[in-house]
Amino acid sequence: MQISIEPLRLEDAAALVDAEDDATIRCLSEEKSTVAGTAEYISQLVRDAEQSRAKRAFGIWADGRCVGTVDFDPEVTDGLDTGDVNIAYGVAPWVRGHGVAVRAVELICAVIQERGVGHRAVIRTDSRNTASSRVAEKAGFVHLRDLQVLAETSEEGQPVVMHVFCRDLP
Ligand SMILES: CC(C)(COP(=O)(O)OP(=O)(O)OC[C@H]1O[C@@H](n2cnc3c(N)ncnc32)[C@H](O)[C@@H]1OP(=O)(O)O)[C@@H](O)C(=O)NCCC(=O)NCCS
């Protein structure tokens, strides 16, 4: 499969809505997306970038089709150290298990490095999200620490634990 990442465009909104499922909603979008809402989110990212915000989001392309997103944000601080660049990602259910997310993370690390955005990339994963932790490990990240997210509880009423993974980008 040919995988690439490209800056998100308004035209990608419909593909991103198609690519969303309950797992993506839980981890990334928080509520069911619409094409109009996703287009507004992409426009907002562009406006934020013009206002010097550092977050950048990319579409993940597999064999010529936009199947997900990957983004970096050095302004995320929750559980991170100064200079860390947070990465988040999601891919469509029909391409999962084929290494798409791992490749997308490798590609965005190269962008972070090329642009000199930071010296360390970080991925935070909900400890119940085995697939996301595997993506981090397979992309060369190592487990740094665990965090308890007090604002969120599991179905059993326990605080959610997040794994923090990091990869140096010398
Ligand atoms: C997490 C996610 C991005 C993984 O994408 P993917 O393209 O399937 O990942 P890859 O194919 O690169 O596989 C990475 C590893 O995860 C494993 N994996 C995939 N789905 C899995 C699952 N449901 N349970 C356990 N492991 C799983 C793969 O087998 C692979 O590990 P392996 O080679 O040791 O077997 C995808 O499941 C997703 O979009 N989930 C919803 C959004 C999300 O959770 N984002 C993460 C928040 S940062």
C-alpha cells in the first residue's frame, strides 16, 4: 500500500467523515462528525496557523484515498515536558491492521524533524487502547511514564490511565 501524508484540505472533509467510527469518536473527534463541521474544523486550523498557533494536521492517504488524519501540536502540555511535540492519529476501519498508522507516524516525525518543531515526539494513549500503544511502539517510541486522568473515569468508575510514549528526534 502506498502511504503518504498531505496537509488537510477542505475537500477532505467528506472522506474524514466516512473514515470515522466509534473508536475515532472516542479518541479524537469526541462526537459524531458532519461534513460541514469537519470543514469548519479544517478552516479553523488554517486560521489558527495564521495566528501563529503551531498545530498542523495532515490527511493520511493510502493508495490515492484519504483514510484518516495525523497531527502534531507542540502546544499540548498535559503530561508532557517542555519541547515535546504531541502526535495524534486515526485511520478508517477498513485499512486498519496494515501498518497505515505506523507509517503515518513515521512520516509526521520526519516533518517535525525537518521543520525543527521540537526534539522529542510524544504519543499519549489511553491504556485500554492496545492498538494505539502498538502503533507508538512500532514507530520507535518508548514508554516514558503513565498518567492518571482524573477528569475522566472508565466504565468501572476508575480514573483513566494514559501511557506516554516518546521518541527523540535529534
Ligand atoms: C489506533 C489506530 C490508529 C491503529 O491504526 P492501524 O493502521 O490499524 O495500525 P497499524 O496497522 O499500523 O498497526 C499497529 C499495531 O496495532 C495492532 N492492532 C491493530 N488493531 C488492533 C486491535 N484492535 N487490538 C490490538 N492490536 C491492534 C496491529 O496488529 C499492529 O500491531 P502488530 O503488528 O504487533 O500486530 C486505529 O485503530 C484507529 O484509528 N483507532 C481509532 C482512533 C485512535 O484510537 N487513535 C489513537 C489516539 S492517539
